[in-house]
Amino acid sequence: MEQEGQTSSPADRQIRPPPLSQHLREFAANPHAWLVLGRNLIPVVGIYAFGWSAALSVFSYWFDGLTALAAIVAAVVLRLLHEMPANVGWQGSGIGAKAGKILTGVVTWIFLVVVVGLPYWIVLIPLHNMLLGNELRDQLAHSPALWFTFGALAVGHFWKAFHTGYDVMPENQLKQRARWDVYLLVLRAGAMFVMAAHGLYFILVPLMALLLTYMEVWPERVLGAVWGDPSRLWEYDPDEKTKR
């Protein structure tokens, strides 16, 4: 029995995933799940069949998650700028006020990417020899194809974020969608900590591919197991939870 003043919201009650047998049946019957698995296994095939470096494979996971997070934050900040009066915080109107508004948006975006994306920055600590090493730097510096590939990946994330409709969603729907997307990306960064076991990349890269596939195929189960009912994330208020 919960004590008085200690009631919990259905939104933050954790939900246990179904058994493995149900997962396997659902996966086998879902063509999209096979496509997701195939895409996430590309780095694995690269390592085993084409001699890709572990550093490049791990970087692809890290860069993919961080740029997706940055794109979502940019879309939300753009909505805030649209709702902000043109001359708030700036004297006068016209080009000067608009420029100040844009500058405010850029600074806010950078700040939020640093704060919300903190797990991605923290994971650089155990993976610094790999993600900040000379091997990866040399590969990126001498391969225009890799620059094009990662650039296209980033553009794709920003295009998707700006066409999701963050700028027109009702407030509760915005909270729900933004938290759904951001929470999954934060969990993705947390999963990257398993890559810190040096010398086991031939095992951990396939494991990472499976983890990312699970998150993409069953996002509601991942969120439910960690934060509670995924359809009610908009109700969750961290400040209220700390007051209980």
C-alpha cells in the first residue's frame, strides 16, 4: 500500500516486457523488423567481411545517435522561436531583433545539445582511445566517401525532425513525442557503454546491433521497462516525482 502523499502516476510505473518467445514470433512476422536488423548489421558485416576498423563502426553508432538528438532539439527550439515575440529580449524591431532572435535560438540549441546529449559526451571518456584516436581521424580525413556518408546521415536526421510536425503539435502531444524520441536516444547512448570493453569489439559490435534493433522495433517496450507507460510520458514531471 502506498503511503499518503506517495501515490505514483501510471505514467511512471514500469512495464515488464513479454517473454522471449513472443518477441521471436512478432519479429518473424514483421518484415520491417528484418529490414531494421539488416541496417543495424551493416557495421557487423563491415568488420567481419570487409575489414572495417572497430573505431569506425563504433563512431557510426555514436554519430548517428548524437545527430538524431541534435536534430530533435533543433526542431523544438525552432518552435519556441516561432512562439516568441519578435522583439523579446531585444530593443527595437526589424532585422536587429530577428538577428538577436536567431542568435538566441542557436545559443539555446547548443546549450540543450550539450545538456540533453550529456550521455553521448560522457561515453567519450571510456571510448576516447577509439573515438578520439589517430586511427579514426586518419580514416575520416582521407575518405571523402565517409564524409559524404555521415553528412547524408546528419541531413536525413534533420530533415526527418523538421518534417515530424513539432512546430504544430499541441503541447501535450509535443511533450509525448519529444520525450519518446529523446529518451530512446539517451538509452542508445547508455547502451554504448558496453563498447568500453577493449578487445571485445568483434563480440560487442554485434551485440550493439541487436540492442539498437530491439530499441527500434519495440520502442514502447524499452520505454515502458524504464520510464513507465510510453503512451503517457507527457504526464511525467521529474520535479513532482522528487517531491513525493
